[in-house]
Amino acid sequence: MLEQLQARFPDLRFVASSRFCWSPQTHEIGYDQARHDQTADWSLLHETGHALLNHTQYLADFELLRLEMAAWAKARELAVDFGVTIDENHIQDCLDTYRDWLYKRSICPHCSTRALQQNDYAHYRCFNCHTVWGVTPSRFCRAYRATKNLKQHPTTPTAVFSLKKSPSEDGDF
């Protein structure tokens, strides 16, 4: 697969690495030269997809998932051209690692509610308890969530609703 990709895309640089990856900084596609199985070919097609789509950076965590999905879509197209079939379960397993990473980062460390990343792309804020937390920028490590040294917004009391009728109400519920 490597030789076929190099011949088809002579402008792309493929370099031996400890893992499969696309580096937008060096414009190189890294490949694990010790692996020669079917999943290695799929990974190489996927990283080539990143390169051909000119994926350079992402700001929001959710955007990373979108980029990964686009790279797999491109890998599927390339696979057809090279007469290869990529197992859809493999693609979904790979995407699940990003979904799981995103999910873990989005869980409030105080009340466990899921939240969305804020516009600064460095913090999450809970809709329920208003806790603010930061996450590590790395997508290759555990999803740490830290609230230390982050200004927390005071929580507002939640309104309490009663199903009791007031004395002046007529009728039944």
C-alpha cells in the first residue's frame, strides 16, 4: 500500500515512525514500518486522507471528531481506487476512541452533567451547576479535568415547584 500511495501522490512525504499519523507541521505521513497487516493499510489510507484534505488544526474538541470522520470518508474513497475494502467496524472502533475521549472531557467533575466546550476552546462549563473546568490539550492522554485556579460562577438557587393546590384553586388535578 505504501508504494502505491507514494506513486499516486508523489507530493506527499511518507516517513517511518512509531505510529501512523499526519503531521501538518512537517507535511509528513508517519507509518509504522513494523506493521504489515490489513489494519496498517487502512491506517495509512486514513492518514493520507488527512493529508489530502489538508487538515492542519482544530480548535474545538468536537471539530477533531469531524476531522477524523472526514479523513475516514476520504480513506474509503481511496480504498475503492486501490481495490481495498475497509471494515466499517474498524472505522467505527477508531471513531469511538475519539467519541469516548470527547465524552470524558465533557463530563462535569462536580455533578457529572455533560456540557459543551466554551468559545475559548480551553474550558467547559456545566449547564447544571455552572462549574468551569479545563482539559489537557492533548488527545493522546487521559482526559484530565481540572477546576483548580479557575474562577467559578456562583450557582443560583433552583426554583422549587409544588404540585399542591393553593386554597383558592378549584377543581382536581
